[in-house]
Amino acid sequence: MADSTASASITHANNVPQDNAASTSTATVNEAAHFAKTSRGRDFWLSFSAIVVTNLLSALDLTAIATILPTLTADLNGGDEFTWVGSAYALSSTAILPLIGGLADSFGRKPVMVCCVVLFAIGSALAASAQNMHWMIGARTVQGLGGGGIQTLTNIITSDLVPLSERGAYQGVIGLTVALASGIGPPIGGALAEKASWRWLFYMNLPLCGISLALLVFFLKVRTPPGTIKEKLSKIDWIGNLIIISGTTLAMVGLSWGGARFPWTDAHVLAPLILGLVIIVIFCLFEVYVAKNPTVPLRVLANRTTASGYATSAVHGITSISIIYYLPIYFQAVLGASPIRSGVDFLATALLITPFALICGIVVKVTKKYRPINYAGWVMMTAGFGLLSLLRANSNVAHWIGYQILVSAGIGIVFSSTIFPVLAPLPVSLTASALSFFNFVRAFTETWGITISSTILQNQLKKNLPTAFTSQFPEGSEIAYAAIPAIPKLPEPLQTEVKVAFAASMSVIWKTMIGFSGLGLLLLLFMKEIPMSETADDKFGLDISEKETVVQLTTLVSGELESKTQKSADARAIV
């Protein structure tokens, strides 16, 4: 399209009177310069590759943790604190997200992305050397600060490089990296837990972080906004970010403790949860009425299509994280699979999430519509969780592989599709704020998903596990999660009774997710089909220097003019 536009302008320039040459030349220069900046050349592909590899690093760690969790919990004597290994990462990665958008707008995408990778590396080193569960939780908190920023900036930089109307395939590639991580993460984690040590899951992040940093430093060429450090710092909504970080942290602490460490009616749960939610409401009021440079501009939430996109993303966060975290537990506790085997069994899910995430992006790019593919994804998820709820202790291979297919396809589709209704109604200048809040919503609700599923599992295990099993542990069913590796060694019929109890308990998780998936389907009724933007934000994007742009411009214009002149001369010669 860019080539034809430039050629049309040049052809027009050859046919206008001489006194209009200056204005026509200016128009031609502008259009050719636009072509030079938006063409998919070497700089674009190197920049895009750098952020994709970095995003894969973050996603791989998040998905691999599920299969090492029982072994890690037992090794560090974690007990009922096992949920914090996932929740600490989710808490910090969620709380930092609103701030990431402001920092990226003020200081530029590249410096903030580099800092996030460094934080992720530090957290990985700390996690690899953890000697107790508190140490591990602290390390995962640091990791989350970097990991959350990496995932958000990946989407923001992609939005800077590619207009929304063309972003489907590229968004599909982003989804593909997360889906790929979902596929290879569990087997890698399981192999390390069984054959080496779970610590190597974190150690291997260090050289990968080095590769990511090299790619970012040398190949990510995006523009950085001008201004002094003081000017850039003054543009950030520090008070608003402090409020939302405080509220998010308190709410997520309450969620993590509820049903796992304390009963839901306990003050240790209710106090931080209620206080956190109240502070989040205060944040919303502050952003609307007080903040000069709001972290989340009101316009981001004012459109019903954008709001429905955020809402469906929230529901997707709850449902998708439940299967990533708890389906491997079914394989280990019920089927008696080793960590490696549970990772292999999970491939039936991961290998379908991968292509459907990419297919979704391509479909949106080709059709220029996002509503139909959203409907398809949510229908698949609802039906798929219904099938998963039928899994029992004696389910055969065809059942637990086949039942994963539908839900996995739906998860892959919705993962890529929700971003389009969020951004379609908004001006491109709000992309960073909108995407930061988008990732905040998804990450915050993923914590709800982990907590909801964990609470269901613990409460159901209390009711279903035989006393002969729970009486072996001082903390009863609370320690049962860490005892999963010991289940295959139990004598019969106790072993079968424990497996039946786990299968029945996990069935309740999947039934709950049927309800959430149905809610996601209903929320699509508020979503309108809005034409997607054809342009990206000129303030950011590829950092093509003025000299480089002029060279491309001169080559393009002179080549077209020479061709036109030669054709005219040939025509005159024939005549």
C-alpha cells in the first residue's frame, strides 16, 4: 500500500504545472517519508524479534512453575505457603503495571524494557538460591516486577511499530510466544524437577536474560521522547501510582491468604481485602478528579466496547490461569504422573493454544473484524470446561486428551482477540495507558483465578480426602498439596481413595470455570464492531534517523522520476 501511495504521488507530480511543483514536491516528500518510516525493513524485524524473544523469557518462567511447585514446596517445607510462589509473582507484576505505562511514555520504551529484564534476572538469581519459602517468595516478588513490565512493554512496542488494523498477525506472534511457553514450560519444569533440580529453572534464566539484553541494546531501535530527567519525572502520576500499588498489594494479600492460610471470614483476610478494594476505589476517584496526568485516563474506560474488552480480558485471566496451574496437578495427583510426565500430558493443551492464538491474529487482520472470533473463542472455552469437569480418577487417555482440545483452542483465541476491542475505539495517543491497564486487569484477575481455584481445591480436599491420609500430616489437608509426590507410594485402597478425592475436588474447579466462561460470552453483547486504526503513534516507533529517511526518500523519488522520464522519452521516440 505504501509503495502504491508513493508512486501515485510521484506520477501526479510529473503531470502538474510547474508553478505547483513546490507544493506537490512537499506532498510527495511527506508521503515518501511516511513510506520510509512504516516499511517492514531490517530494522523493524530486528526490533520485533528482540521484544518477542524477551517476552518468551518472561512467559516461559511463568508457565514452567506449575510442574515444579509440588517438588519445590516439599523441598523448602512450604506447607500452605505454596500459593505464594505464584501469587507473589502475580502481585508484584500486577502492582507495577500502571507505573510501567507512565515510565514508558516519559523515558521511552527501550530504557524501561532493559531495566525490567535486569530486575527479572536479579529475581531469578535470588529464586535459584532460595533456602526457605520466605526467601523464595521475596525472589518471586522481584521477578514479578521485571516480568510484568516485560509483558506490558512487548504489547506497547508492538503497537508503536504496527497500526491496529495490521496488528492481527503480529499480535498472533506475541500470543504464539506465550502459547509456546505454555507448551515447553511444563515439560522443562518437570524434567528439571525430576532429573536435576527445580533450581535450574531459575538458573537458566540468567543466560537467557543476557541474550535478551544483547538483542534489546543492539537491535531494538525505537524513538525516545526528548526532555530532561526532571521534566520526564514530572509527567508521571506518582501519587496515583502509589495509591494503586498500595490498594492492589493489600487486596492481593487478602486473596492469597483467603481459604489457604486463614478462613475467608478471618480478619487477616477481610481487613487487607476490604481495605485494598476501598483504596482501589479511591484511586479511581483520584484519577478522575485530581490527577493532572492520570495513569488511567477516563477516556480509556468511557467507551462500552473498550469496557467490554477489559471485562472479557478479566474473565479470561481467571479461567486461563486455572487450567495452566491446576491441570498439571490432576496429572500428578490423580493419574500418578511424574513432573516430567505431567508436563508432557499438558502438551495437549499447550500445542493447541499456540496455533489458535496465531490463527486468531491472522483472522482479525484479514477480516478486519474482531467480534466473530471472540464469540467463537468463548463458546469453545465454555464447552471445553464442561468436558474437563467430567474427568474422573479412572478417565482414560482419550478422555483427558480429548477434553483439553476445545478449551485450549478457546483460550488461545481469546488470548489474542481481547486486545482489539480495547484499542479500536481509542486514539493511538492512549495506547500505552490502555495497554498498561489491559495487562493490569488481566494480571490482577489471574491472581483471583489462582486464589479461587486454590480455595476450591483446599476446601474440597478437606471434605473429600480420607482421614487415614490427612491424619498423617499435622496440618491436615493444608499440607496435602505438598504431599502429592508421595501419593503413588500409598498402599491400596488408600491410594485410590486419595486419587478419587483429588479428581472430585478438581471437577468443582472446572465447573466454576464453566460459569466464568459463560459470563465472558454474555459480556460480548456490549461489544461493537468498530473500524480499527490505520496509523500508529508518530511519537514512538522505529528510530529512523533524518539522514536515513532522506536517503530512502531520495532513492524512492529519483527512481520513480527516472522511470517516468525514460518512458516518456521512449514514447516520443516511437511517435
